[in-house]
Amino acid sequence: MIGIIIQARLGSTRLPKKILKPFEGKTILLFLIERLRQLNLPIVVATTTNENDDELCDYLSTHQIAYYRGDENNVLARYIGAASYYNFDTVIRICSDSPLIDLHKLESLVEQYRAEDCDYFSFSYKNVPTVLTHFGVFGEIVRLEALKLLDKSVDDLKIKEHVTYGIYTNAKDYNVKLVELTIFKQDFERIRLTIDTPEDYDNLLSIGEKYRGFLNEPFEKLAERISRDEKLLKKMETIIMSNKK
């Protein structure tokens, strides 16, 4: 069974409790989950056993949202635990800091995955899996068995923190399939929709106010509007540059 697992916690250092901040009359997390429900797939929030996330679990219980609690730093083990508990053999991995995820692309990704026989499936941009980009509108698909194999084969907690990194960087050990996105314009590279900082959140609120009618459209349609907003683009570009490693 394919299921969606959203990793989420309240202990973000740069923007604490960001997923419970208001957006469009809901919290960021609930806005994301209600959009993902359109895919008619089971949804689970994978959070931590840290007592700081008790508040999040109370929130999820109140809204009747399934959740699983696991290791705060070993996110790979948390995903394996959540998938195993809810009987998912395949996981659609979503980050809670991506409220504007492109549902059209995600649905297409799922449909294409069903026709493939692979351990990992994702869109890529310039030969890089979209999970490594700052767009913040994409998910990725991975088999539970591949996650278990990775967990057994590596001890590096940094790899386990990033869940799928040890899979898509080791195509010789795993069956990795990437589908290149070719429809993006150069200007779209200046767009950042990941929510990780107070500035990101301010930009999200501006997008909700200015471009509400495009929040459920494919990324390209929203991006077309944002790409004409030079003031917003410059704000995003500044954050992108400050986050480059």
C-alpha cells in the first residue's frame, strides 16, 4: 500500500512551531494535509518522541490526523517505524515545510511510479532530485524495503537524518529513477517556497494575499505570477543565497 508520510516537529531552530503558524484560515500543517487529502491516499505525520512535540500530537489528535512518534534525529528510523506501523510498503515522503506542494506534479509522480519497478522515484531539476532544490513544491517516492536496507547498511546519523539521501546518491546499490523537469523557466530558479525562516513565512503570507487563486494550480502558473513580482523575487533570492552551502 502506498501512503503519504509527512515529517514534522515543532523544534525548528530558525522558525519554532512554524507548522502551527496561521495560513489561509488554518495552520500551515492543516493547509498542507487538507490539500494532500485530494489524492485519496492515507496520510500519517511522523513526529518525534521529544516532549516538545506533545503539543503537536495533541493538535493532530484533535483534528483526527494519524501520527507516529519516533527518534528526533534518526529520521530514517522514524519513517521506517511509521511505514511499518501503518502497513505502507511504499512511502510518498513530504516535508511539512512545503505547504504549496504541487498536487498536479505529485499525482503525476504517483501515476508514473506505479508503472515503474524501482526503489526510489522523483522528479529532478538539472539532474538533481527535487528534494535538494529550494522550490518546496515536490515530494519523492521510496520503497520501505529500500529504507530498511539503507538503515542496516549505514551508521552515519547524518545520512539517516536525511532519509533518502543514501539511496539516490547510491544508484549502484538501489534502483533509482529520476524524471527530469524540462518546463521550468530560468526565472523560476529565483523562487523559494520552502518555509524555514521568518522571512519565508512573510513571503508565504504575501503569496496567500496576492495570489490566492493560484495556490492550487500547477507550480508553473503560480511561478509565472511570482516571477513578475520583482520585490518578492528579491526577497526570495536573498534567502536562497544565505542558505547556500
